[in-house]
Amino acid sequence: MRQVLIDHARAAAALKRGGNAQRVDWDATIIVDPADGQSRLLMLEVDRALEALSDESSALVRIVEMHYFGGMTAEEIALVTERSAHAIRHDLRLARAWLRRELSQQLPCLGE
């Protein structure tokens, strides 16, 4: 019985520390529009666009990072930033439009 309890405790501890995490292979590309022939942007182009956006609004970049790279929802970002979820959704739409315009210079299919 002791061994069963110890094994159970080890399994629970492993889950708490990412024991059930799935491996994700990092690819240096982002699929922009799968319906458009699998157009891709290099991650460096996205980084350059985010750097340009940070010159105008570092708050927007932070929200984009939390949402797209951190996987946070608008509600979770609102809690962290102490703003309303509505304001966060608005900022995400604004940032998406800004980035689309910026990146459309590299990929004209984005400007359509």
C-alpha cells in the first residue's frame, strides 16, 4: 500500500511540473492564411513588425505577446493588465489591423 501511495504522489507531482506537457516543434514560420495556398511569413518578419509597433505602442505589443505567444484570452489579459476585456479585445483588433498593414508590404496577399 505504501508503494501505491508513493507512486500516486510521484505521478501527481510530475503532472504539476509539466508531466503531461506535449512536445511542440518550433518552426520559424507562421501560417498567415491557410486558404491562400499556405502563405507563410518568417518569424523574423513578424518580430520586425512587432518592433515597429512597439515604437508606437509598447502596450499593444505586450497584449499581442500575451495573446498570441502566451495563449492568454482577452479575459486573462484583462485581469493581468487591470483593464476591461472589451478594451483588450479592441486593442487586439487594432494591433491585428496594424500588423496586417505592416506585413502586407512583405506579402501583398495580406492587403486584400
